[in-house]
Amino acid sequence: MRGVPSRPKQQHQLRFAPILIIILNLLMASSFSLSRTLSLSLLRPRPPSLSLLRCLSSSSRNHFRKSYPCPLWSSSFSFCLDHSRRRTTSLSLSSSSFSSMSTTASSPIAAVVDDSSNPLLIEFEFPPFDSVKPEHVRPGIRAVLKQVESELDELEKTVEPKWEKLVDPLEKIVDKLSVVWGLVNHLKSVQDCPELRSAIEEVQPEKVKLELRLGQSKPLYNAFKAIQESSDWPKLNEARKRIVENQLKEAVLSGVSLEDDKRDQFNKIQQELQRLSQKFEENVLDATKKFEKLVTDIKEIEGLPATALGLAAQTAVSKGHENATAENGPWIITLDAPSFTSVMQHARNRSLREEVYRSYLTRASSGELDNTEIINQILKLRLEKAKLLGYNNYAEVSMAMKMATVDKAEELLEKLRVASWNSAVQDLEDIKSFSKQQDAAEADNLTHWDISFWSERLRESKYDINEEELRPYFSLPKVMDGLFSLAKKLFGIEIESADGLAPVWNKDVRFYCVKDSSGSPLSYFYFDPYSRPSEKRGGAWMDEVVSRSRVLSRDGSSVRLPVAHMVCNQTPPFGDKPSLMTFREVETVFHEFGHALQHMLTRHDEGLVAGIRGIEWDAVELPSQFMENWCYHRDTLLGIAKHYETGETLPEDIFNKILAARTFRAGSMSLRQLKFASLDLELHTRYVPGGSESIYDVDQRISKRTQIIPPLPEDRFLCGFSHIFAGGYAAGYYSYKWAEVLSADAFSAFEDAGLDDDKAVIETGRRFRETILALGGGKAPLEVFVEFRGREPSPEPLLRHNGLLTVPA
């Protein structure tokens, strides 16, 4: 085993994550938020990492978009407009209680808006998700833009290099737009329709124009610089210093130093990148929805489990086949995750698997939905932007705000590739051998649409586990009860249903309140669990609705409480059955809840570094991947795995088989992630847009080193790679690997303490809460990790968890 060489101690200084863009991209984010985008989440591995992460250098970019779309925050702070003269809009979330929430304006900077009929502009406690319609978007956003611009004008005239004269009013100004834009953009992700798209497309350039002005404000930039150079600088606490330094760095990356023609060119690039990213994601969604295969003969879908048949029949009913049943059909197969995965893993009909696989792999690659030229334009514009800012390529721009550097990221990926390759080769040989034993006609010619099917058969044979037979033990209500019980044990919090307190966007959405041990509210969150392929984008994500904030508290003394939402795309209920989840869907809920916890349990009162804000992108997956580990903890899993009909606990021997199967095909899963990460970096470093090599040539070339089975010539995976073309992972997909080292090592602290020792687990859990979950972006992530763990990260726990310690490099 070889690790990335560590840097000298004095070089462990991390560059800070950006904040002026935190502000900018709070607004620009498109709710990609901490996402597991569909195309990448179906078989997301837990691959090994050999990096010691002692080489962590540089800063990471936060999850806001500058040029990298934001998988983190699309929503916002709170929207407060003064209607004392006409009507008051406030999102008052204090640290008091439900009953004490008031509708008084929470910001001294008030907006005058005379439109009591527009839900975007009227008073609300929580965003009016249930009443916003497409026709409200244009006037609502424009009214807020006008008010924000007016207040920015005033701030630029009166700004002083003092916290209360610069940072506080700036946070209040940004809050007005970010909560409204976050609301609208969130609805686009979960209730997409042509009218909403059109409205957003029309006002987005106006919004981006204001964001660019904000990011390039020289009066604000000079005021931050004056704070840094003042005699009071040493007196500032660490969080405030990070805010100032991040603002300055991000302002430069936003083009504040560019003059005249170059600034105009930069702004045009930003506008076009926003438009292209939005169009990319819309094409992926439309292409996914477009594929429907009607099946009338059950022999065509032989092998599909009962849950998949039920889902396919339910889809058929929604498409007009009123009498469709799971037993008699007809059935409709789609490219939505639950349907696609079931076909690839269980359909005995090889030609059906091939048809569905090819359709999925070529989504958004032809006709009016073709993303090819959009990708070319995005890469071209990102490179032009990098050159304007004085960088050699876009990856350097991205890495300027991350913990890693391009060299360190590539070094990590190569070490992982070498460590994973032999194991992945053996994985394929095992599948070939097993399929031959089963007299499979395709045994000597296994290809892409065979791997998932025969892998699942091998796993069932080797570990005597059938994932579909596990579903009855993982009903959503039991899983959530167990998850909340774990959170109570580890972090000392109570989670209670608060349905009815806040408007929701769909009848299936739940609303919860998180309370401390004394019963006082700490935060709130929405949970939207089920797949709705006709209107909801794929994947799973956590996003911010509002952040914890001292400045935006209702009465000036208490703190505004954070609100989040978690969105998944799991199998919906069918008939009288609850949502019966796959084990992977259980892991996904734990993952997103980990992100939400970091947002909701923050102790920072400075809104710009509270919760998930300002955390280096390389480290942001730490709490989410950490929570996944508890799915393999005996007491936790057996606590949630109760048969939905009988209440019987999952048998002990089956738990042991799940544990044993955890490392099944670890090498292959690792290579899959490494392919995505390596392709991402290649496209953003050495690839020349418009050169002799096409994006698909690059994909084929990278695949030779990262795939055991070569990709098909017609492979168009890139056209659905939303993470890097419509999300926040451009030149940053490697971050999944980087953060996995941190998360596995964090969980190993519980292993070291003794997972069977309740007292030790509770003590370690409280320490995790007070460091990883509480400190947010107010402290460098390596320092936060050391404060929790007592040392710097080690890759050994991750390698051990993935069963790759013995694989020769």
C-alpha cells in the first residue's frame, strides 16, 4: 500500500473556501445540492482511497457556483420585505418555539412591494411551496431584484470597513433574493413543467446580472480589504477571518479585478454558462421521461421482482392504462432509477436489458435534446473564463478553492486506480465463471448489460442474499424511526413530526422539527422521499432552505434557526404496502440525512459560515458518508429492519451476510468512480475544446485505463453527466474519494471506542456533533477533523472497510 506523500507540517495551511461567491452562488445555485445524481447513484461504490490526506493543501471551493454549479445550496436565508407600509414579508425562525414564531419583519432593511396576491412577496413563516405558480415567478423575482439592487446601491454608498456596516447588511440584502430564488428553483427540481421553465429562463439573466454586479463590487471588496489590513484584524475570531479572506479570494475569482472589455466578456460567459447548465439538466430530465416501453407479455419481463412489477403497473395506470395490475399488466418500463435498476439487475430477457441499457447510456445525445454541443460550449467557456482570470485551465480555477491541487487529486486517483485494477479484473473473472456454471448463453461474451444481472445472481449465490427479499424488512416508516433513534443516541437530539406547520409541494412530503434534549427547537427539515419521473429530477440531494443566522434573527437577540430539505427518488408505496426500500435506498437516506445534520446542528451564528456554508468541497461529503457506515452496524440495522407485516426483526444470519457482502466487487465499484473523476479532470485540464479530439474520444481514452470492459463506441454517458455539467462537481468529482478517507476514519473513532460500548459511542457521538457537525465553515476542515480525531486522517479505515487492504498496488 502506498499513500500520497505527505506535505511538510508547515504546508498544511488550508486555503479558505470562498464567501462572496457563497453569497453569489447562494443565488445562482440550481438545487443540485449535495446530490447523488441519478446516472451516478445507481451503483455508487464505497471505493478505497490511498491518500493520507496529509497532503491537503489549498482551499476548496465551496458549494456555490461560480462556474461550478452548486450541488449544495440553492436556497437561502430568509426573505423579508417590509409591509409595515404595505405588507411585511418575513421568514421568522427564532430559537424559541413553534408557538412563539411571529410574522414581524426580521430585517431592519425593508423592501416595499405592493403585490399582496403574489405568494413570493407576501408574508410567510415558511416558504409557500404549495401556492407558488409559474405566473408568480416573473413579477415576484423582478420585484425582489429591484429591491435588492436598490439596497446594494445604498450599501455601496455608505459601506464602512466594520462588521456591522458591511457583513451584516450584506447578509440581509442577499437573503431577500436567495430565499425566493431558492423556493422557485426547488419547485423546478420537484415539480417541473414547461411554464415554470419558461418563467425561470426569462428572469435568470436579470438575476445573474445582479449577482455579477454584487460579486464585482469594488466598494465592498475594498471594505473587506480594509478590514483585513486594519489594526483590529488580530482581534477577529477565526470564523470572521475566514469570512473576510474568503470574500476577498472569491471576489477575485468573480472578476472584480477585471476591467472594461474583459469584465464584459467575463459577465457574458457567466450568463451563458448559467443558461447552458440549466438547459443541460432539462434535456437530461426530458430524455429520461421520454423513454417508455409498454410491455403486455409478462414473459418479456420474467425475473422482475414483485415490487418492480407493481411499480411498472402503477406507471402504466398513470399513463392511461387504468386496469393495469402487477399480476396481469400491462407494464411500463422507464429510465427512472427504480425501474432501470430492476431491469438491469433482474430481467432475464437479455434483449430487454440491452435495449434499456442503450437507451439509458444515450440519453440526451440526439435530436432536440442532444447535449453534445452544450458540453462543448460549457468546456469552451470555462476555459475562456480561466484564461481571463489568469489560470491555465478551469481545473486550476476550481482547485483554487479546494483542499487539493490538480496534481494531488490526480496522484490520488492514480494510486486508487492501481490499487483497484487487479481486484476489478478478478471481479469480472468471477462473474464469467459463475455465468458459465449457470450455462448462460452469453457467458463467453459478457458485456455491459450483463454485468449487473450476473453480479446480482453471483451475490445471491455467494452470500445467499436476495435484495428484493430484503425489501419487506425496510419499510420507510421503520427506517426513519430507526434513523431518528440513532440520531438521538449519537447526538442527543429529538426529531418530531411537524406536519402541517409548513406548506409542502406534494402530499407525500413530510416536515420535521429537530429539538435539543430540553425540548427546544434547533432546526426543521422537509423530506420528499418518492420517485415522480414525470416532474421530479433524478437522484437524491439535501439542500438549504434557510441557514442559522444571528443577523437574521427575528428580534435581534435570538438566532434564526436553520431549515433544510432532503429529496430522494426511492420506490413509492404500492397499493396497501408502504414504501419498501432496497438496502441501497436505506443507505441513501442515511447519506442525505448526514448532510442535513451538518446544516441543522451547526453552532455558528455567523450566517456566512454556518452549517454547510463555507466548507471546502473536498470535505463536504464527510458527514454524509459517515452516516452510511451505520447501515452496517448491527444494533442500528436490526433496529430498523422490521418486517412491515409481522414486525419480525431481520434474522441475525442475514445481517451477517449483508456485512460480508459489503466488499462484494469493491474493485469494480472503485474503478467506476475513478473513471468519472478522471474523465472530469481530463476534460478540465488537458482537453482542448474544438481540437482534434472530441469529448467522446477523451471518454474512450480514459476508459481504457479505468474500465475492464471497454465502453461501447456509441457510449454517450457524458450527455447525462449532470454532476459536472449541471451540478457543482466540475473538476471536483474526485472529492467523493477525498472525503471518503475522512468519513471512514471518522467512523473508525467509534470502532476504536467500541461499537458495543454504549457509553463510549455516546461520548464519541457528542464529540462528533461538537466538531464535525457544529463548526461548519468557520474553521478549516483539516483542523476540525484533528479536533475530533486527535490526529490527521489515515486511509487505513477506508481500505479496511472496502476489503482492499490486501490488494497489491
